[in-house]
Amino acid sequence: MPLHRLALLLAVFTTSTAFAQQPLRLAVGAQKHLTIPGLQRVAVGDPTIADIKTLGVSELVVLGASRGRTTLLVWTAGATTPDRFEVTVTGPGSLTSAPTPIDTTPEPSFTATLRPGESTTRPTPNLKRVAIGDPNIADFTTGTDTVTLLGVSAGQTTVLLWYADGHREQWLVTVVK
């Protein structure tokens, strides 16, 4: 077998093995949190199927936006090639409108420091959707044009908010003893 055909076959085998070893399955509207030490950069093949958000330096949130399959590439420090994940989103339909790509800037637009049992309420006119990173640290309730955050236990988590006009916010919640 010629050397160039062997190299091509090896490249195809390596790629398909990576996909087979790292599948991600989630439903439309669901999210999956991944911890990836040394996270440098991410890319998704089709953001209308899966939306990606980096949280800090080693966390990644994958959101199922609409039914289908796409590829997620994750670059980590010291790696020569990205890790590949095959993302399959199942379930009926899609989100009302596919989310626009999120700004991956790690700076939150709002920060809150709470104690367990303490709460704070923020105005959120035209809010469409809310997701919290770890409901064991903080939880939320929504009212008419407001979100109330409640401290649950010590730690730090993020809250992602989607608005009807397409913009998004990331809040950082710290719960102290």
C-alpha cells in the first residue's frame, strides 16, 4: 500500500475513533457542563444545533439548540490537535429561535455575593430563558420582569440569561458562609 494512502487511512481512523470515544447527547433546550483542564479555545461546527459557552478557564457549557448533529472542537494547553466531540441533539423541534452565539468574554455583567438563604432581585425585562450552572450553590425564581437569586450553599456559579431581543448576559454568583 502506498505510504500516502496509509497516512490518509490512519487520519480517517484517528478522526473516527475520537468521535466514537467522545459523544455528547442532549435534548433541545438542555445543557451539559464539561470541565476541561487547560481549556484554550472552542469551536462548534453548526451553532444552530449546539451553542457553546466558556465559563472561566476550565468549564464549558453545551446547549442543545435544535435537533441534529454537529462537531465540537476543544483546544487545550499543550495539545497539538483539538479534542473532538460528536454532539447529538434530540427532541422535538428547536428552541423558539436558535440562540445567537454568546460572547465568550469571561467578565460577567453582574456579580452577586450572598449567604445561604439570602436573596437578591434584579430587573430583567423581556427575559426569555435562564440557566444556572450549579443549583446546589444558588437557585433562582423568575417573576414579571425580574429574576431573584437565592444563595443555597458556599461556592461560585454562573447564571446565563437570554432576552427576547437576542442579547445574553452572564452573571456570577458567589455564596459565602
